[in-house]
Amino acid sequence: MKQNIIPHFSFFQAPISNTMPKGTVSLLDIYNLIRTEYKNCTDLLRFIAEPAQARNFKATKFDYVTFSGVFTKRTDKELVNHSGLLCLDFDHVSNIQHLKKLLLKDPYFETELLFTSPSGDGLKWIIPINIHQVTHAQYFQAVSNYLKHNYLIEPDKSGKDISRACFLCHDPNVYIHPKYLNQ
């Protein structure tokens, strides 16, 4: 039986101003953290009505990862190894369950990980990419164009940055590709 290689990337402890990684984690590690941890922080964030206060709370209290790679410091120039992953961030989604179903059934992009964002009104969609064919930024643009054309949605443009931070939150219904389970 063939074992799937699990992608690895950098993990950072809060606050967002901390640009030095605590270590390297796997996609399976993050799946388990999102499924079982961060409930208190996530619930508190979703209770904050004032947008500026919510942004500040998230920036100071939430751990984060750089799904696209392992870094010595969180800056594009300090990339050690690209993970082969692209994180697409969808904000202010009107029907999260509908979008989840669309993305999970997409015929061109295999979902590696999919979870509700810290705010509760968005999604984080992690898909595999091959940066040996085109650059990370070119891949992001191509996927963005595809999503706009096929689903009339646009991801946050910051996903084009390799060192883009993705906050970790609680989502008991986080999806991970089944190929990573039971390894």
C-alpha cells in the first residue's frame, strides 16, 4: 500500500508580529489542531462585533501557519522549501455550506484541507500546486480566474504571496483529504 507524503510548512505562535516560526508541522497536525483546539479563541472572536477590535484580537491571539512553505522567517525571501500547497481565502461568504460542496466536488482541484475561517463567515481552501510548471503567484492568478469564471467567487488577493499567514481556528467539521488519514 502506497503511503502519501504529507506536506509540511511553518507554524508560528501568536501574535502575527512574530515572524519567527516555532517549528514545522504537517497538514495532518494542523487538521487535528483545527478540529480539537482553538475553541475559546474562536468563540471569543466571533462574539466581537466591532471589526477593528476583532482584527486586533485575531492578530494578537491566534497562532498561524504558512501553508505554502517552510520558512526561516516569515518573508518570501526566507523560503526554505515550498510545500506544494496554495491557500485560498474566501471572505464574507453568504452560503458557506454551498461553497464547501462546490469546492469539494471541483473536477480540477483536489482539496487537501478545507475549513471555516476564524470569523465564521469565510473559508480556507488548501489545494496542491506544482510550482515546477509556473510560479506560485502565476498559479494563484490562474486558480483565481478559474474560480471567478466557474463559481463567480474571488479569493483574497493576498494568497498570491508565498509567505501568506493563515490564522488557525476551531472548526470541528474541518475537511482533510482521506488519503492522509490512517497513516
